[in-house]
Amino acid sequence: MKLISILSGKGFVMYNKELAHKVSVNGAIIFGQLCSSYESFGSKGMLTIRDNNEYFFLTSETIQEETALTYKQQMKAIKELWESHLRNTST
């Protein structure tokens, strides 16, 4: 792999440090990838709109390619994000 490829903007996943502290680093990475993909799909007019909600999807294989997180790591991170969401909305 060439050094310039490693340093290019396409080689990074942005994640929120505060979310990483509250949930987990992998949860923050998944969330960051979803935010990035949402923006990308939206800018290309590729979001599906149903009942005033916007949808898109990523396969676990795509997420693994983009983040290097295995399927098992993805499932755990998604569970952590969902549980955090439930804790924060039930109050």
C-alpha cells in the first residue's frame, strides 16, 4: 500500500469521541460510518423516503470494508448504541 493512499481522506472513518466514551469506540465508529454513508447517499439522491423518513442500507460486508469491524464487532456495537439510545429516551 502506498503512503499517499494511507494518508488520503478516503482512508479514515470519523467518529465522535464523546460518543466513544459513553457507548464504545466501535459504537462510535459504526455511528460515524452511518453518518458518512447517509450524507453520501443523500448527496447522490439515493435515500428512500417513506412516511417522511429517509432510509438507506449498508450490508455488514460493506461496513467491514469501510471500518475493518467484523460482523461480531458490528453486532455488539449496534447493540451498545441501541441500549444507550433506550436508556437516554426512557427518562
